[in-house]
Amino acid sequence: KKLESAGSRMFFVLGEHDISRMKDVPFSLLLGEMGFATYIGDGQPHEFEGITFIGFNKHRRSEIEALREKLSNLKQNAGKNILVLHQGLIEFHEYAGEMTASDLPAWFDYYAMGHLHDPGTKKFTGLKGTVSYAGATDASWGFNIVDLSVEGALVEPVNLQSARKSF
């Protein structure tokens, strides 16, 4: 609510912890229903202030081919484009990755990734924009501030101090 009152807008997709096999409404969808965030996990373009966001919810390993098909059918929009995925890329984590950077459409200005808990940012040959994982907010990582006024996006990580103790 504080972010929204300050003029910030949140966009989100659902990860594997949000789409459990239990019949329940994910917490993040409630934020969307209350008007504090915008759900974009449906693969449809969502435009906000000249930036088009396209996102997909977490796809399990058995669904990766279907996700690749959806990604290959996306159409580029005017202005800046951001792809939001909750998938692991093998180039970032050999064992937790389900797909490769070459599976991503080449024309996005920024690739906002989730699923992997360690932060990381890479630029890949063949992709217009930067691919970045901000890391898990509950594990002392944080979020990214992204400047889209430069070619390929400038990513500035912001680290958080976690109140949750881990051993």
C-alpha cells in the first residue's frame, strides 16, 4: 500500500509456491484483487506508461515445451518490452535450470526472472536485453532497480537485510 501511494506499481506472476497443488487462492492474487498489484502471468501484454509487460506463471518441467511454444508465439509491442518469468535458466544454475537463454524471445529489453534464489545478471549474445534474477527477498537478497533508458537495460541490485534467521 505504501509503494502504491508513492506512485509505484507492482507486476507479478505466480511461482511454484504460489501455485501449489492445494485448492487455495495465492496471496499475491489477493494483492491484485485489492488493486495494489497487477497480475501479468497470463501471457498477455499489459501496458503501463509506455512499457509492455508480458509474464508467465511457473511452468513445471513437464510443461516446458508448452512454455517454449508460448514464448515463440509472442509478438513484439511498440516501446519498451519486459518479459517476466518464474523459471530457472541453465546458464545461471546447472541443476535448477529448466530451459536455456536461447529459449527466450530475442527482442525483449529486459528479462525479469524468478525461481532461483541467488541474484545474478547476464547479457547474452542473441538477446536484446539483460537477463536478471534479483534473488529471494526473504533470503537477504532484494530487488533490482532497472533503467530502461539505455540499450539493454542497466540493472542496479538493491540488497535487503532479512529479519528471518537461517542456519
